Amino acid sequence: MNRFQTFIALLFIVLTTNACLIRPPEPEADIWIKTLDFETITPFEHMLATPTELLLLTRDEFLRLNINKELIERRPLNLPFRFLGRPMLSENVFVRLTRLDQAENQSIEFHSTKNPTEKVILNLLDYVLDTDENLIIDANPRYTGAFNATGTEYLLPTINFSGLERKYVFLLFSIELDPSKTIIEEVNLKKRIEVNELPAGLFSNDGLANIKHVNGFYYISSLNGTARISSNGDLTYPIPQLPIFDFFAQKDTVFAAGFGNDLHLSLDNGATFAKRDSMTDIQMVETADDLIFTHQANGFPFRLTDPMKMNAKEVSRNMDFPDDFAAYRNIVFFRNEYFITVQKELFHTGIIEVEDD
């Protein structure tokens, strides 16, 4: 046997006897565990954690999960002629904003979360002041309106197109339920609030950014400043003229994230705000347990902010999670776990991991 044949033979022996050392790397384990064994018909739009149930909404389905992550209701919902904005959830009532036919009439649907047959449908035309007024639901904010903490009020954003200058008009509805919380006894217009100091934009890049109920008040953020509305309909403008992404709170401090990477904070529950010197990565906000998550808009991956609310790192995702605008809309904390919606699927995890820079 010549030297070359000897070398080949030895190489073959080495490779075969050490084959166990030559293997592809193990794939990383999924961080997020799939909660449901099915996909919904359309992507998830909203999710809410209550003390005893996890509630989820798509455009044509309503789902309830118990404390063991078991599906206890999957309710089909009719698809209207046109859907306006995102459906909104509270513990006992959810709202859909629709056009039921080709007419311009816009409807406000109040549905019971506990009773599939119980709903109240209102016509937006019933709330115009005169025949010349033209109210249109503003479907552009990240959240299309807001419930109060108890779900007994709902604030709806509309734009009045009747004059030469467009004006924001907010309709504050009161919701009365029976003692069992399964019957919607009455829905009434509690207050009509005309917000004249915020120029109304027809498109999302020239209008409202978001609407939230934070520590007892409704907060409206926009490129043109902010508005704060009490349960009585009292209106103030806490941060005039500056473009603001979103509001959120930690304990007694209310924060406002600005478009210029600035952060404003209030120690008097939103009556006044002061700009912090240091910059922030925070934009649109979801709070879950004690954690603050942020992303640029619906569909963008969530990032976790640091305790100082300055920097944010992207939340780790499964390898097969997509990158599209139907993917990431909500993240909530329910029964010691975090839940996230990804298009038409629901996932959960016990711990949040972030990507390294």
C-alpha cells in the first residue's frame, strides 16, 4: 500500500470512529408555546386578561379561555360590509364598529362577553346635532376608542366634516348591565365632547395616534398634541402642540412617549407633564404585569424596555414567527404567564427573553 492509500485509509477510520462528533447544531427550542390547537379564520385584533378568563377578538370570532388555558367559547361573528378600526374589549362587553350595508350609515355594536345572544346596535346618525353635520368614525388610531376600567363607559372617536375645518368629536357612552353582567340593559350617550384644539387629520399620519384609559382618565395622543377627558366629559390639553405616541402609567406616575424620543411624566395623575432630560426608545405601549413593552405600530415586533425607560430590546421570538403587519398586536399577562397573538395563533411563555444587541 502506497503512502496515499495509507492516508486515505487512516482518514476513513478517523471519520467513522468519530462520526458522533460531526453533527449539525441542535435547533433552538421554541420560546413561545402554542396555546390553541387551531388557527382562527382571520387574524387576532385584540386580547384582554380578566381575573378569571382570557378574552380574544378577531373580526369574525370571539374566544374565551379559562384559567387552565382551555377554550370555553368560540363565538362566530358576522362579517359586515365594512369593518372600521379594531374591535375593543372589556371584561363584560366588547365593541365592533361597522357598516352593515353599502349605505354610509355607521354602526356601533355592543356585545356581551358572557351571553352570545345579547347585543345592542346603535346608528352613528342618531348622534348628529343637525342635518348638516357629518360625523365619521375615526378608524386610524392604534385603538379605536377606549373602555374605562370597569367597562361601564366607552369613548368613541369621530371626525366632524360638516365645516370647512375638520373637528374631533368624542362620544362618551354609558353601559348599564344587569346584576349578572349578562344582559345589556341600556347604552346611552353620556356626553358629547368637541375637541377643537386638536386639528383633525383624515389619514393616520395626520391624526390621532392612540386612545387609552389610564388611571381614571381617557388620554388622546396625536401628532398635534394631546387631550385628557374625565368620566364627566371634562376636557383638558395636558401636552399641547407636541406630537405624542402614547400614554401609560406605573403606579401613580403617568408617562407620555413623544415622537422625538422624548418622555414626559406627570406626578399629579395627568394634570400637568414635564419633559424628562434623557431620551427613550418607547413608542406605542403595552403593559403586562410589571413589564413595559413597546413597538412602532400594530404588527411590529414587541420590545421590552429597561427599568429606567430609556432603552428597549426586541423580545425573542420563535424561528417561524412571521414579520408582517397582522402579527403582533397585543401582549398580556394572565395567570403567571405572558400571552402574545401572532396572526391567527395564540402563544404563551412563562418568561420573557430578549435579543442581544
